[in-house]
Amino acid sequence: MQWDIVIGLEIHVQLATQTKIFSGSSTAYGAEPNTQANAVDLAMPGTLPVPNEQAFRYAVMFGLATNAEIGRRSVFERKNYFYPDLPKGYQTTQLAQPIVGPGYVDIDLADGSTKRVRIHHAHLEEDAGKSLHEDYHGMSGIDLNRAGTPLIEVVTEPDMNSADEAVAFAKKLHSLVTSLGICDGDMSQGSMRFDVNISLKPKGSDTLGTRTETKNLNSFRFMEQAIAHEVERQMDILEDGGRIVQETRLYNGDRDESRSMRTKEEANDYRYFPCPDLLPVEIDDAFIEDARARLPELPDARKARFKEQYGLNDYDAGVLSGDAKLSAFFEETVEHGKDAKLAANWIQGEFSARLNADEKSVAEAPISGAQLGALVTRIADNTVSSAGAKKVFEALWSGDNDDVDAIIDAKGLKQVSDTGALEAMVDEVLAGMPDQVAQYQNEEDPKKRKKMLGGFMGPLMKASKGQGNPKLFNEILVRKLGG
């Protein structure tokens, strides 16, 4: 039987506020456990929450960026459940009246088409603490530093039909919130976490199947793997005549395994009711317009500008505009290097490869856009060859020297572009390769001739100690060989 895959996402986005959503405790990473949790976070008797205005501003900015309705009146409710890292015994969240209503995000697919993914709503809520298991034998430790950290939970409609579409949406959302500056996007620290709802239905059927929820995926790769794993699991069950149980599951990306966590609860299991400690929040036009005025250039607009301003193709513009920090790095590189296409190639090639190999973010790169721009300039003006440029890049990355021209001089990488000197080298090399010259000149197929030119380039580069200009060598060769 053929199946349709139906996917919806719930995405927890940690807001980049300085303090928590209902208390003055810091949200900074890296503190000792339980040093950033005050009496409000610990749910001490007699404490009262005070809403963080910046969290509301960030939520409204998100709503505007996703073409969504803004909830003029939003209400906090208590979601009751018991877990060791939830000291209050309930989570303060929004259900019936969230701050962000229906919206949408358009995603680009691999075949060049665009698909619209609808957002059902996005609501503000507080994060729970963290249970620690690794350092305790037979016990768990509790760190409440995260308790009360502000989140928006983004809930989509079940509009995605493959892992590729789900990952494309997740990447687009990551691009949006980091461009807005409302989230740092560091998934390794839990700044974005994905819950994936998956069901299968017979191909063409209008009746949705029973869904499962796979929780707390913290990378695009794990999301893709978890979806593939769960689709295969459900397909095997259904095709063996079984039925899917509605449940919450956990996925282990290192072992490509999933397990049941609990049967899926319904809303009434959580006994939601309006939080008596928090009044409804009224958002007026002035607050919304203030948030709108703070909106930066968003990824889609940036992509269009990159195509127009720098003459980039659709693919290059899409890659470089998707990440706010990479976009800024690219523009700094172009400012100092002028050649936008060459800058784009180096950023997507050598620069990105080194970031991945060293597991660094753009912000952590040991090379600046200005330095890469200076290198691009020297490549463009033929001061250094592509091979030599890679050696310069390596020196920059290693911190040996921060001056491109100084590295070129110190390593003897300056490219020879003197046509007289290059012609003399060509004459010498051709004189020592009479058989290859005759073979080339007797070959009538232009394609084969072009390929045979490569046989002369190795000896020429050796004769020039790697410093001859390959483009000029090629032009002189073709002229002297009569091609």
C-alpha cells in the first residue's frame, strides 16, 4: 500500500531576553547549577510573577515576521503536571488566547517550487528546569537555572509531507528568529527544540491517521533521521495489520533508536485554568507599531537584495541570506574584496568547510570578513593563485599572521604574471615534450585537445615553482601549440 506522510511541528524557541519571563533571574548560559533561580523560580510561598515586557515584544515581532494575527488580549494559564524539574507543579503557558494567532511561512523546496506552511499559533510560556543524570549513580540531580526562561512555542498545521519539507521549514524558522535577534539559535544549548508529530494515511485519503509525537530534537540532522525512523516504524506496523498508538516518543540519534515515553495526553489531562496570579495582557496599536519598527531585514528580503545588489544566483543568495551572521560576514567580505561571486564561492567553500570541520559558528571563526576580503582581492588581481590562496587562508585560520600581503610575501606565494617570463617557461617545457606536442597538434577533436592541455600544466607549474599564473599559462600554450 502507498502512504501519505503527514507532519506537523511544535518548536520551542528560547527568547534572548536578559532575564526570565516572570522573574529578574539571569538567563545567561554557563552558570553553576541553581545559581540563577530566585524565589519566584523556585515557587516559594508568597511569591508573585511579574511579566517580562521584552518577551512580549519579541513574540509580537515574531508574529509580524510570520504574517500572523497578533493577539490583542492574551491570557496565561496553568498547565498542571508533576515532574522533578518543575518546582511549581505547573507550567505557566498560554492555551485559549495566545499572543500570536494564525500565520504562515513560505519555504523553498529542492525542485525549485515554494510551499506555504501554515502556523496555527505561537504562545508564550516558561521553560522547566533540567534533570541531570550523568554525574549521579542511581539518582538524578536537578538544575533550575532554566526554570522560567521565556519561550515561544510555535505550532504548525500538519502541512508538511516529508522529512525534507519539515527540515526546510525548521531551517527557515531558525533563519527568521536569528535574523530578528529574538533567539541566538544555538541548538546545542537548547535554544531551539523540535517536537515532530507524524502520522500516515492511505494515499489520497482525507482521513488523518493516528499520530505520534517525537520530542526534543535539537538538530536538523536528528530531525531528518527521527522522521525517517518513525515513518518506517509506523509503516511496518500498519502493513502488518497493526494499529498506531497515540503516544510521545524519544529518539536517540547516536543509535538511531526510538522508544515510547508515555501515552499521549489530551488537554484535559493537564487541568488547564487561567493563572490567578497574572492578569490578561492587552496589546495596543502603539506596542505593535513599536515592534514593527524594530524589525530588521528578513531573510526573504535579504535574498532578493543579494540577487539584485551583488548579482548572485538564486542558490548562492539563498545560502548566504539564510543565516544573519553569515550574511553579515559575506557583506563584510565583499566590502573589502569587491568581487561578490568570488567571495560567495570562498565563503560557501573553504570557509564553511573549515567551520564544519572545527565545529565552529561564524561568530567563532578565527578569520574576519575583512581578512577574507583582502584575500579575495589578491585572488582577483592575480597576485596569488587559487592553490596559493588556500595556503594563505590556512595561515589566517591558524593565526600565524593576520595580514594577507605579509603572508603572501613570507611564503613566497606571489603569482608570476609577467608574460615574458611565462613564455620562456612555456618554450622550455614544450621543447622537452616533443611527443606530447605532436600528439596535441595531430588531434582534431577540440574536446580532446582541451583535455590534453592539462598534461602540460603540471610541468609548467613545476617549472614556475607553483607561482605561474595558470590562466596566462593556458593562453600562451594554446597560442604556441596552434590550438
